[in-house]
Amino acid sequence: MERSIAELFVILSINPEKGRVCLDSIHFRYSLTGAIMMDYLAGEEFRVEGKRVVPTLKINDDAIHMLFAERMMKSTRNRKISYWIGRLTNKSRFIFSEMTKSLERERIIRIEQKKFLNIFPYKRYWFANISIREKLIEEIRDILVRGKQPDNKQLMLLGVIEASRAYKLISKERGEARELRKINTALLKSDVMTSEINQAIREVQAAIVTSVTAATMASHASH
């Protein structure tokens, strides 16, 4: 897993046959923001104290990093993880666009510009090399099916998978998603999550779930 957690999550979420994200919009958008937070946590660009983010991000030339750094470093107080996930998910269209353009530059995917009824533009995302996604799925299954011990980065990705309910993306047969979730939730609650960094992983994952739940309830209330 050499790539960022957010990149891995995007690669996993794109359906290679349909050329689009195959998770529902709310789960995907909030989980993508959470995956980026996981990356910055892994890079020690913030720490979690009392479920609040203490940022140390430095602005660089990466557009997504710049967005997060500017917002978080300008805050007058340390805020809860769920606050930042909710606030920054408002920029999810920009975040996804930047990430897919980066993956295209690396020749992992190809972005196809299309129009519905020759009027309304939309995009499709096709893998240049599907083996990258297939290898990722097998690495995840090595942990959940074959019992391989995960490292911190893999635990972070597993936390995002749980938050986004993305188990169908790694299932090989009907009904397997439920069993994979049972294994993963047990893993995320087990002794492998006892260290300080892993406690922070758990708190970020919980904040993603909280944000998704709140957004889902708000969406239902508006209908």
C-alpha cells in the first residue's frame, strides 16, 4: 500500500465496468474526507486530543493539502474531528476532481468527458491497469479472510471501509459482505487498536460515521 489512504479509497470505490463511483454519495463524500484526515494523521500533520484536532499542517503546493491547511490553521480553536469532516466535505467535488486528475496523470485511470442528451456534461473513469484495483482488493481480503496482520495504514483503510460500508466492493460472492463486516468490526475493536495512534484512528473513523449519520438524517428530513 504505497499510495495514500484517500487514493486507495478512490481506486476501490470506482467500478471498473461502469466507470463511476459505486458507493452512495453521502457515504462516499464524507468517507473520502475522512480518508484524507487519516493520511494527515499518519503523516503527523495533526494529533487528536480529547477528540479534537490539534493541527500542525504546513501549506504546500498540493491543492487539497492547501485547502485543508488553510481552513484548519485559521481556526481560532481546536475543533472536533466530526466538525472538520463535515466542513471540508462541502468541498468534496473539488477534492474528488483533484484526486482523479492526479490518478490520471499517474496513468492509473483515464477520465472520459461525456454529455447526456448532448447537453449535460458528466465524466467516466476507466482504469488503465485494472490489476492495481484487483491487487488492493486481495490485500484487504488477505487481512479479513486469510487473517494477515494489518499495519497502521491498512487499519486506517479498514476504518474508512467500515465507515463507508464499502464491503460489497471487496466481496467475491453473494452474502459475503455481511461476514466481512463482522470480521472487520471485530478487528477494529481488538487489541491491535490499543496503541495511541490506533486510538486516534478509531476516533477519526467514529467521526466519519457520526458525520455520515447526521448527513443521512438531514437528507431524509428534507424529503
